[in-house]
Amino acid sequence: VQFVESGGGLVQPGRSLRLVCAASGFTFSRYEMTWYRQAPGKEREAVATITSSGSFTTYPSSVKGRFIISRDNTKDAVYLQMNSLKPEDTAVYYCNARPLFPSWGQGTQVTVSS
């Protein structure tokens, strides 16, 4: 199982980024997928989940209305559109399946700063 995250970077508050997670080594279309983030000194937290078909999504209140998760089961990929970014969104972002696989990708750094 492998996850490769990309698309992070340094952006100003209020701007947008689109993250991409390429998954391999399992039957992607059968699993829910979740984006997580981990800020320095904090625990890893889930920020968006999508069902295997892509029909349903869930978000914590901290990102609801700003982040949008989507997936393409033909490409084994999951995406995170992040809008109206805030400094508190600064973190390393990861993806994984539900239930979790023990292997994690390297993540992609998102830094929101003026």
C-alpha cells in the first residue's frame, strides 16, 4: 500500500490550494478515504472523509464550508480543494483509507502565511 501526496505549498491567507493523493496497492474503489493533517506539536486530525462511491462527505467544523474532498476511482486518486485558507490550516497533510492502513505517505506541507 502506498500513498503519495502532492500539491502543498506556501500561500497567503484567503487563497486556495488543491491537494492530490495518489493511492496504490489496494482496491481503492472499495474504501472510504480521509485527508488528515498534523501541525507541529499537535496530534494528527481528520479534515475530510469521502465514501467509496464519492456520494457522501464529512468535515469537521474547523474546515466545513472551506474544504472540499473528491475522488476519481478510475485514477485511484483523492483530492482536497482548500479555499479561504487560514494560518491555522498550516500543517502537513496526509491521506489514508478507512479502515486505516499502517503505511503513511510523506505528506505535503501546507503553509498559510502573509
